[in-house]
Amino acid sequence: MPVTRDQDDVSRAIIQLIKDGNLESVRKVIRELEPREVAAQYKRLPRKRHTTFLEVLDKDHLVKMLGFLPKNEQLRVLDLVGPIRSTELLEEMKSDDLSHLLSELSDKQVEKLIAELRQEQKKNILQRRKYPKDSAGRIMTTRYVWVHQSYTVEKTIEKLKHYESFAHYLNYVYIINDEKQLVGVLSYRDLLLAKEDCIVTEIMETGLAKVYDTTDQGEVAKMIGRFDFVSLPVVNKENILVGIIRTDEVLDLVVREANKDIEMLFASGKSIDFKTKPLVAAYRRLPWLILLLFIGLISGSIISKFEETLEAVVALAFFMPMIAGMTGNTGTQSLAVVVRGLVSEDLNMKTALQLVLRELIVGIILGVVCGAVISVIAYVWQGSFTLGLVVGSSLVATLIIGTIAGTTIPLILNKFKVDPAVASGPLITTVNDILSLLIYFGIATMFISKLM
């Protein structure tokens, strides 16, 4: 049955083939799809067809597909395929994916899920769970090769040949001493180019980058990005080598962190998708919205304080939504810049001040340009030069303040070790609404005699 790569056509074809019992054709269709597309098709299928779809997938396709499914769906897949296949899948999953999958489960649930795993792998999983939730220890792998500092190049190469199953991890060879402490690292290339009778300590690098097993995962991502390494060794506080972290594992971590930050920026805090139940989605959004509701009442009280000004010059009301909206937009833009920068940059007092100064200049430029434009529009529309001056100067001041607020709030939260993404877009917008109204009506009141 001919199938195009249009996702809707593929979905219809797979459903029909399953109904017809033509599972071999389903396999052929799946072989033409990328893992992301396989996961998309699984999610598109009616739930009653999931079991049959999973039976068709081989182990390789299943493992790759799992990486593109949310955690709750991954657990459901493992339940549907049964204990034997789920054990095979868990054994093939990357260490960071497995760690992420098990992170929210209780010890009892984890023990049940990994009951049939090889004893060594089970031990590694339970050992990793002892580390703090967002630490390097949770995402490291123990599939690496080390050699003693007394080894020759020839002996090292012989050892590597016995670990062909570790080929994916053989970018570096780690050198340890009698106490199993990390003393150096040797690239596979340098090893192959060295003389066979050479001792590894003569050619190893000693000024190596490493992370501790308790290091925050965000710091690990920054280090790998800064040094452009394929992997990083992980040591404990005694400098004993306990694992390595590969770049591909960190990339998955960065994607998850970025998604989490985006959710936090928009005040949902947890993932909400098309399949989230209405009550669950509402529950996740309500806390922020109720908080913002009460903060928003302050805006109403500000307007009531300037009731006389508004009654005297009704035209002021025409520009209120624009002033508040523009201020909120610039604040949110600055917030996005800062949150993104905090993920990829090492922040210190100097860089923070440079960032604030840059955003101040940006705010001034934006304010002057937008203020001039709105001044002309207000003058032409209402025929009042003073009104144009009030609206324009208010916009200049509020855009500058909105930009600075969107920059400084996440920096302050970061300083106090609070995730800056919690300085969500709606919160910045609401705070800037209050500030913009105070400035707007304050300036209008100063010129009230010339506005009337």
C-alpha cells in the first residue's frame, strides 16, 4: 500500500493496515520513518491500537521512539510491552534518558521497573539515584575505559580491544592511580600515534577539565559548551573517577531545561499539551493567575487615584492600553534575553552590569523612537501638542523602566539561587503595567492645566 510522508496520510494508512491485520506492511511503513515521526504516529493512534503498534516495532525502533515521548507515555509503553521487553528497552536506554524517566518515581516503583535488569546495571541505577536530583551523578554513565598510570601504550590498546561494546564511548582513555583517583586523560588519537613502549603518563594530559558528581547539571552543560569536549570525567570529592558524561546526554538535558524554562516563562510551570485534561491544565495555571489577579487589582486602584485627571481629559484613556502593552512587551523581551543568556554564560558582577547597561541603552533607543512616533500620532489624532508630549514622554520613560525591570528581576533571582525562569512573562507584564500607569498618569497630572 503506497504511503506518503504526509503525517495525516501515514496515520490513516497505519490505522487501516492494523485493522486489516497486515502487520508486515505496517513494519515497512515504520522503517521509512524517522524516530521522531514514529513517536508522532504512536501518539496519533487511538489508544486501543497502541499495543498492536508496539508489537510491530523492533527493539531499536522502540528505544529511539521512547526518547521522543513524554515521561508518562514512556512509562505506559513499558507497561504495555510487558516485563521482558521493558527490561530489554531499559538496558538499551541512554543513562540520562533512563535517569530522567525514573527521577519522579518512588523507590518502590523503580525497584519494580528494574527488577529484571542485570545486577550490575541495577546497582548503577540505584547508585545514581543517591545523588541530588539535578546533579551530574544522575546523568553520568559508568561505560568508560580507564587504565592504570603504569600502563604502556601497547597494554592500553590491548585493553581497549576487550571493550569493543564500549566503542561509542572510546573518545578518551582516563588514567588513574593506585587509589583510583583521576590523574590524566589521553585521547584515542594520541594513543594510536604514540610508541607502543611509551608509558601513558608520558603522553597524557594532566590539566584536564572535570566535574564533581554533585555538580549541577546546568554547570555541566556550560562546561561542555565552553570546552567543546565530547565527554567529561566525573569524580567524587576524593577525586576518584566514578563516571563520564557525554555531549549527547547533555544536549538532551539542555532541550529539557529549555522546554521547562519556556513553560515557566509563561507561568504554567509544568507541561501542558493537547492531551492534558481540562481540570489538570486549569489546576496548573490557577496559582499564577490568582496571584497576578490580585497584583492586577493594584492597576485598578492606581486608575481610581487619578480619576479626576482621567475625567478632565478623557483622551488619556485612549492611550492606556498601548502604554501598558508596550511596556509589558519590552520587559518580556528583556526577560527572554536574560534567561537564555544565563543558561549559556558564566555570570559575574561585571557581566551582569554590562548586561544591565546594554539593556538600558536599548531601552532608551526603543523609548525615543517609539515615543517620537506616538507623539506625532497623538498630535495628529487629537490635535493637542501637549497630549502628544505627555503620551510620548510617558512611553519613553515606561519602555526604559520596562526593559530594566525585565533585565534586573531574573538577575536578582539568579543571585539568590532561584531559577530565573520563575520570573515569568505574565509577572513581568503585570508589574510593568503598574509602573507604566503610575508614570503615565503622573506625567499627565503635571500637565493637567495645559491639557484641559
